Amino acid sequence: MLSEAVQDYLKSIYKLGRGPEAGAMVSTTLIAERMGVSAASATNMVKKLSEMRLLEHRPYQGVELTEAGVRVALEIVRHHRLLELYLRQALGYDWDAVDAEADRLEHAISEDFEDRIDEALGFPTVGAHGEPIPTKDGSIAEPEYARLSELSEGQRACIRQVSDRDPEFLRYLDRNGLILGTEFRIAEKAPFRGPIRLDITRGGEQHIGLEAAEAIFVDILE
């Protein structure tokens, strides 16, 4: 049985290396930042995970999960995203609160409980913040979304996924009606990394900063 700390690291490393928020290289510095620990602590855990053959560490190139590491990570990611969605849909939690609650529960649920949640939710494929939910057999389809910040003036798009790292950011989106499924057009992009003006399809407009736009992932509409 792997410790909760090992599972948490594997989940974070997986998320750092996959999906729309992924960077070019998963370094120990980036892992330490995401886990909220010192660089020395992250380095020690990376060495431990390498010895357990759950990841490969290439100096100056970063780390990559092995097949065994990916399997463990996807199981925890599945638990987490099912719990988030259950908390949101069945228990009425706000979407800015479900991540922390799911973090506390994801290690404790049994496979039977996981299956019951999955069935109760109608076997969902998308989580509370738009992320794909891994299947029971450990496969996942990572969609290729564009960042809102990458769009040009005049382009239309639909919000499909948002970063869940900052609860205050999620509350900001909620207050401004920028939720999953919102369709809009880029009305104006100010120069020098200035704000972006959105024309919302169902009425109204919003101005958002570039930092927020980089954490919103969209489907471009023809």
C-alpha cells in the first residue's frame, strides 16, 4: 500500500505533465512549488519514487512517470474528480470548495464507494472544472483546448475547462458569469498584455486580465 504522500506526489507530477496546464518540463523545482515543500524535500521524494520505479529522473531534463506511476496517479485523479463532481452536484458545494474537500477524501474511499459515486452521477467523463475523468480501466482522453489568452480579436469560443489551483480565481469566474459552457467573442485585446474584452453570447460583456485568460481553456467555435 503506497503512502498518501507518495500518491499525492504522483498525482501532482501527472497533472504537471499532462493536460492544458502542462509545462515543457516537470522539474523538481516545479514539483516543490506545486506541493508547497522545500526543494530538498521534493528532491528526496523524487529519489524515492525513482527507487520504487514509479518515475524516471533525468538530470537537467526533469522527471517522467513510468507506466506503473501513471496507473497509480490516474487512480487517484479518478477518485479526486469523481468526488469533486459528487460534492458539487449531489451536495451543493461551490466549485471553489470541492478541490480541498476531495483532497481530504480521495485516499479514503474504497473501490466500491468509487463505483457507487460513478453510477450515481451517471458515469460522467468530465469533472467539476472541466477536466477529463479517467476511466475505471485507467485510460484518459486529454482534450486539446486553447488558452483564452491565445485567441485573436473576433474569434468565438466556449469555456470548457478552468484551472482549479486558486479558489479565489474560481470565485472571480463565478461572480462574472465565466462558467463552463459560456460562449463569447473576443471583442478587443488591449496591447502590451492589457485586458481582454469579451462579448458574452447570452448578453453583456466582461473585461478580464491576461493572467486570468491564461487559466481558462476553450473550444474555438467556427
